[in-house]
Amino acid sequence: MRKHPSWKWSTIREALHWRGPYVFFLLGLREIFRPLIYWHVYYIFEIDFTRQTVPEPYADEKIDVKIYAGAGDLERARAEIVSMGQLEPADVNSRFNRGDKAAIAYVGHEPTGYAWLSFTSGVVELAFGVTWIVGAGEAIRYDSFVLPKWRGRRIFSCLHSALVACARDLGIFRTFASISAVNTQSMSLAKHYQDKAAMKVTLVHVRGLNSTFQKAVGAPFESRFLKPA
């Protein structure tokens, strides 16, 4: 399970630094209304290998990326991912056991971030229990993370490129990923590659009703996502 950091001063400063005052204000407003209502807006990006090539990373320094698939050096991958402070060992084991692959980025010998690739429907959550549908020949790129001290060095572009290349080499012909509208750092990747979103998905969870309302633009919601049972 992902560890949710508490809103300490360091967390607040980090959010303000990386996301800017406007997005910071929206995040704060959303937190104020959390006891009653909470919402997410996601842009869905698609890479289709029949029309596109693997995007080139654009980091200014040498970043090594290794793909782990749960065999051989699973212990090393699990230890390095857990050491970054976002996932528990059981979470990592569960992902590898169902066949997911992980990309880990290194500066020198230091792990600096990771990203995941999944091929299984109904397991990768968007939010509020809504999960991805994964068809034959498809994969989901999800849960990218870079340690705060290494952000701003375009490491995410290296993870992104490595996962896309991994999918292609496995015979996958289409990959999808979601980026939150308030995640300005990740949105800069799409802007750099001049990618256009295939879908825009809005999820609104009303706690009093214990209901989630969804709206999709660009494609039917049910074409890509499963509602919670």
C-alpha cells in the first residue's frame, strides 16, 4: 500500500515549489473539502506502436535504467523500491507475482526513481476503486515516482522511454497511462513530446453517499475502466 505523506511544512514547500501557486491553491481547496467530497481529473495518454516509435529520453546527464520482472534479482528490486519510501514489500511482491514489470532509474549506483508496467485488467487503480481494463496486446504504464532530491533532472523521461521500449519488445502494440491534471511535472513530459490526450476522465467521490460519479471525454468511460463492484 502506498504510504501517504502527512502535510508537514517540508511537504507543503515541496508542493508549492514544483507545482506553483495556482495548482497549490487547487490542491489546498480539495483538501479542505475532503471530508465531504473529493475529486480527480486525469488525462489519458496512449502510445500505439503501429503509428509511433519509442520516445527518446531527454535527461541532461547519464541515467541508467534497469527493467525488473520479478525473477533473478527480485530481492534487489524490492529493497531498492521500498527504500524510496512509497511502497511496502508486500505491495512490490504482489505486483511482481501478477507479472508486472518495474523500471528503476540510477544515477551512478543510487536508485533515484521507478515506474511500473502492468498487463492485467482490474488491478491497476485510477482512483476510488476504478480500475483499468487491459486488452490483448496492451499494457498500462503506472505509478511513476522520482525521489524529491532528484526531481527536475528529467529522470522521468528515462523511465518512460525504458518502459515503452520494454512493452514494444514484449510484443505489446499499445500502452496507456494516466496523468493527473494537477501533476504539472508529469504533464511536462506530454508537452515535451507534443502528445495529445486520448481521453479526459473526471472522478468525483461524495463521501456522504459513498458514491463516485465519473465523466469521460474522448472515449466512453467503460471502454477503458471498470467501476468498483
